Amino acid sequence: MQAPDSQIAVTLYNLREFCKTESDLDRTLDKVCDIGYQAVQVSGVQLDPKIVKKQLDKHNLFCCATHEGQAALTADDLSPVIDKLQTLECDFTALGCPQAPYLNSYTMACELADKMMIAGEKLLEHGIRLGYHNHAGEFKKFRENNKTMLETFYLRTAKSGRQSVYAEIDVHWVTRGGGSPVRWIWNVNGRMPVVHFKDLVIWEGEPRICEVGEGNLDWPAIIKACQETNVRWYSIEQDIEWPGRDIFESIRISYNNLRALGVR
């Protein structure tokens, strides 16, 4: 399937409770299309990739990315990942979340970077780019180099001489970790085909995920940085529902707010 002109995608992880069967997925994608989305990121969906692709085709939805687990991406045999991406006609996947020890140890963070470079090289042979999706835990600093885990990871993968590991920066989690979304978008300039968008607000004294444009993030500056660094896809991810609000209404609000900000 040819990619649409639109840059906005929605992550199916948001809607995972509504994608458990093929008929669930069918109804969910109807709602996604009604909002205006033309692309999705396939994560959190446990259905056979052939079934997912069948439903994507039925709804004329493009798959811009997937998330895969660490075990699958660092296995000796990457054929299951390759087969899935090829079935979905998708050329980008990312590690959604590493195992906890790799966030807390400098040595293990370097080990993860090395494993990801090996996997990235193998996937590139099949036209698939491998990325890394961050949370706030990557902003713990290591004593060994006085850098965060995320800095350590991207500096190490950049030294390989060939681009084999890409980025999928999550602007909410960067902010929650004490980083600057704009600075991080520029840090991975040329390495990020997909960015994750969700907003951040303080609610009842606690930081909370909310819809794009409904919180405190500087969206004009974030979008400008994405445009200037040629990020192709802005994937909306809302990990948890806003209290009292239907998740489909939330992804509608995020979509409409991005459109109002000039994103096509």
C-alpha cells in the first residue's frame, strides 16, 4: 500500500482493549477512519499479522510502524519479525520498552546498544529500520560517563559508522524525565522516521498523560523541530485514558488539535 500524504498516525496500543478479535479490530478501525486517520502504528495487538493486514487493507489504512519486544529483536533468528513487517508492508519497527536492568546499568545499556546494532544491520538487509522508543527511565544518569541512559545508547549506536539504529522519541516521556523534546528531536536529526506525541499536564498534583494540545508541552516548537529534521510520522499515543473520557474521543481530540496546528 502506498503511504498517504498525511503525517498523523495513531498507535493501536491506545486501543488494545478494542483489538482483541478480528471483529473488534474491524469496528475499531471504522472509528479510527471516521476521525480522519489514514495511518496506524501496530503495537499492543496480539492478532495474527495477516488478519491485521487484511483489516488495514479493508479500511485503507497504512502501517507506518510497529513495536516489538526485546526478546524478539535481539534473538539470533529475526525471521518472525521480518515476516511480520513484510506482511504489514511496514519498513520501521522499534523496541517499545527494554528490560529494566538495561536502564539501570551503564554496562548493560552499552550491551543493549550493541545488540540493537547487530539486529539493525540484519533488518536493514530486508529494508526494515530498527528504532528505540523511550520512557522516562532512560533519563537516569550513569556515574561512569555522567550521561543519561538515552544519551549513552544513542552515542554508542552512532559510533558504528553505519546508521543501523534509529529513534522514536516520545516527547511526553522526555519531558517527564526532565529532558527537552526539541533538543532531543535535534539530537537524533536524520535518525527518526517516527515520533510519539502525547501531552503532559499536572492533574491533582501528579503528572499525567493527556491529549495533544490539552496539556503543557510547547507544540509549535516541537512540530517545528520535527519539520526541520524531516520526521515523517507523528504517531499519537495515549497510554491511559483520561478520567471520564472515552479513548476514542481522546484520539479524536489529539487528531483535531494537530490538524489545527497545521499538521497535514
